Amino acid sequence: MSCQPESSLGSIIYLDNHSTTPCDPGVVEAMLPFLRGSFGNPSSAEHILGEAAERAVDTARAQVAVLLGCLPVEVIFTSGATESNNIAILGAAAASHSEPRRIVTASIEHKSVLGPVRELGRSGWDCVELPVDRDGRVCLDAAREAIDQQTLLVSVQMANNEVGTVQSVREIAETAHAVGALAHTDAAQALGKIPLNVEDLGVDLLSASSHKLYGPKGAGVLYVRGGRRRTHLRPVFLGGSQEHGLRPGTHNVPALVGFGEACRLAAGAMPGESVRLSSMRDRLESFLLESVVGIRVNGTNAARLPGSSSLTFPRVDAQTLIANCRQIALSTGSACSSGAMEPSHVLLAMGLSREEAYRTIRIGIGRFNTEDETRTAAAAIADAYTRLASRW
């Protein structure tokens, strides 16, 4: 594991690693040359600076491909999973030469999946959102019933961004392929945290972001099985020929270099980190279960991401609880929904009431958290809850 990154947080304990992760120091070191003297454009490879940039992007592409278990030609660089999801969903629909067909997704998807799917629904597509059980698992029987001969694309996330539930993507992909449909997964939360191989999953398309695995913001990937020529997609943006014309625009070379290095580091760190983070998460949950009467841990009967915890408290509003834990960086759910007055659509789909959803916090333990930090955080959360609950 790399050394602790420099931080201006002071005494704040960062437990919001679902929203973003700090850059690994090794990632920063890999990026620095391309933020200084090596500033060339990889599309101008006629001279030495452009050639160096092109080699750097090629190296990053190969590093991402290793972590995905695919060929470099199948790696399409984007600005992040949101863009990748839009290209996968809207690009597949635009490339379909038939009348609007069916798109199948899950009710707990990230909004960058639900958004384009619902936009297609407004354009005449038949869009189905699969239900989930109390632990956030997609109901496979409902998936088999919904995925029919009219289905063009099935998009189900690899792991949920609020609860951490890991989905049965392989089984869903097999169901999709049985009727000739494409299978896509949003793996933004999963890449670099759990073993992930696109051949084993059987997906045709996969999205991920650099900043979820200790790389920089502004870089992402869309895996396209066989490359663009085999899995036909229409570009969402038009312009240059970068990324096989599927994602035009000048490459963000420093960010892509950082993304590649983050993937390289994750491949080596993942086995040990999975055990360490799961252990820290379990101890934190055990402490809170003993300290707070009536607290509930969401998703405990399903496979979850290591370090991921969703906790519903009795009586006390989550935002109030977080406001009284100023030394800890926590969240109530997806960062992309921050500021929304509505409760989490993920928690509602799992069967929680609106009041329960408003009383739920999300904890994401990450690479640079320590045992002492999680113990301190658990005690501080329990203390804040006890003080607030005593007012009722």
C-alpha cells in the first residue's frame, strides 16, 4: 500500500470514499511530468512531445485493460463513468436501426444511468426498471421476465453506490445474451475494490471512473467488447477521431496517466485491502449496533463492497447527525444527489420508508483509513446520536 497522501483536512477523518477517493501519492508522482514539461498533445505525434504523450496514453490504456481483463483496443477513455454510461446507453439506442425497443435497468441505478434511460422512455422506448429486495439485490426472476426479444440493452450496476450491494451481473448478462441483447454494467464503485474481469462477467459494455480508485477526477473508461467495430455504438458527441471516433476531444493526458497508475496499484493492493477494509467495516458496525439501540445496517444479507456501510438510525435525522460529527466526513447518499430534498431513491426502492431514508448515513472506509480512525469515528457517531436522541 502507498504512503498516506498529503492532506489539508487536519484532524478530519474522511469516511466518504464512495463519493471520491484521495489521489494515491504514487498516482500524483506518475502525473507530475505531464503537468510540467511533457505537455504534448497525443494527436500531434509528429514531434517528440506529441509522441511522448501518445506513448503515455497507450501505457495508461494497457494498465486499465489489465485490471479489466480485456484488450487495450477495447478501452475507450472518457471523462468519467457518467459520460461512459451516457455513451453506452444513448449510443446503443442511436445505433439501433429498428423502431424504439426495450431498455432494462434496475431501480437503484446511479442517476447517470437512470437519466438517459428515462430520456429514451420519453422518446418512445419501453423502459423497465427492475425491483430489488430489502438488501438491494436485483430480483433475477423479474429480470428474466422483463428481458425479452424486444430488448436492446440491459444495464445493471456492478455494485451500488449507497449500500455497496454487489449484483449478479454475470447471470443478468447471460439472460440478456440469450435474447440477443447487449449487457452493460456501471462498475464505478467496483473497479479496483473487488475482483472484476469482463470475460468472466460476460458484459459487452462497462463504465468506470478514475477518482473512485485513488486516481484523479476527470478520467474514466468505457469498455467496449471487441472494440467499437464489433459492438456498434453511435457517438454522443461529434468532432475528432480520438478514441475511434466514439469520444472525440483532446486527451486529458495527466489524468489518463494517473488513471492507469491507479489501476496498476489497485491490482496489487486489492487482495489484502479487501480483507482489511471488510474487517474495519465489520468492527465499526458491531460497535454501533452495541451502542445504538434500534440501529439497522442495510444490505447485510448480500455481498457488499469492502468498507461500505449504510446505517439507518432511529429517531435522529441523518443530516443533523452528520452536522454534529464535524470531525468526520460522512454523507447521506450519492454525491450526485447532494442538496436534493427528496430521500434516496435507492433506499426507497429497497423498501425503506421516507422517514427511514432520511435517517440513513453512508460510510465508505478506504485505503488510507486506519483502525484508530474507524474506532474514533464509531465512538463519535454513537456519542453524537446519544446527545441528539436525548432531546426527543
